[in-house]
Amino acid sequence: MPINELKKRDVFYENKKVNKFYIKYEKVLQKLEKHEWPHEIIEAVNSDIDDLNTTSLTDIELSKLFKQKANNLSKLLFKEAQIRFREMEIDSFG
């Protein structure tokens, strides 16, 4: 399942803080696309992207939304890393 595209919208460029969040989030998405992820993570990421693509928020509210979505993504990836580490540990030590 592919990761949805974060659409480039004018509102992402009108505010420096929003633009900073947009650029960072876009870079993370590009890196995510280079790896295989469980279906649940892709669904969660795509849901967050859809929220960002369809929101009517601007300025501070939009910055907060980007930050919230980035935190959600960070938590998801941390949990996945823990799961993968445990699997490697089990495989290595039986």
C-alpha cells in the first residue's frame, strides 16, 4: 500500500512556521517511502496526510496540527522499532 501524497497548498508557504513543519514532514514521508511498513502504519500515516490535505486551518492552528501529526508518526515509528527489535532479539537468542 503506497503512502499518500501531501499536497502542496499555498497555505503551507504563507507562514514560515507552517512551511518549516511542511518541509520536515515531507522529508520524513520521503524517507518512509523507501522502506516496507506494516499496513496499520501506512493506514495511520495516510489518515494523517488526508487530514493535512483537507484541513481549512491556517497559521498557528495549522502549525499545531502538523506538530500533532508529526508526534503521532513519531510514536508509531517508535513502537514499530521496539517490535522489530524484540523480533530480532528473539531470533538471535531463541
